[in-house]
Amino acid sequence: MKKIILVAIIALVSYATNAQAKIKFVKETIDYGKIEKGADGTRDFEFTNTGDEPLIISDVKSSCGCTVPEKPKGPVAPGAKSVIKVKYDTNRVGKIRKTITVYSNATEPIKALKINGEVMAPGGNKSVLEKTE
């Protein structure tokens, strides 16, 4: 009888350690391409919780103040989809190369996402840096 209880406890602990949230992004890099100064700088990183536990995104940080990320409100259920919204300040002309770091309870607890592209000066096809060279 003691062996059966021991096996049951081991099985339960093993199952509990395997049950985790998993985050799967549609894209880990968003390319804005070439956009005009003042254009809509909001983009979405779509993801699915492919695990079997609720996914809790505790924080989302950007590499600079020109990029503002917004995490989902509340946990994301297993199998459910959600988005991390990112707004880049398109009043800054030039290249875009920023990192958004996602902190969660997923199997990969820290995930780096990227945005890139170029904000073009008004009335031209060149950035400010290209015009001065």
C-alpha cells in the first residue's frame, strides 16, 4: 500500500512540473518597412498560449522610450490567442531597430521581440541621415 501511495505522489509531482504555459508568437520580428513621419506606429505581436496552464505576462519593456509596449490584461488561457501592442513614435525620422522584452511564466520566461524599419522625412523618399550625406 505504501508503494502505491508513493507512486501516486511521484506521478502527481511529475505531472505538475510538466504543466506549464508556453508562448508561441506568429512573428518575433515586425518590419515597419518605410513609413512616413507621423504615420500610425502601432503594431501587434500576436501569440498563442500553446501550454496547458494559464499564461501570465508579468511585464513588457522596450529598449527605449520611443517604443511603448502594452501587455494583455489578465492571464491568457491554454489555447487562447492574444496580442502585445507596440507603439513606436513615428515623429522620429530615421532607422528603427528596437527590442521589446516579454517577461512571463512560460517555459521560456524571457522572450525578446524586435521591430525594425525606417521613418521617412516628409515629402521625400530619403531619411534625414541620407539627405545630409
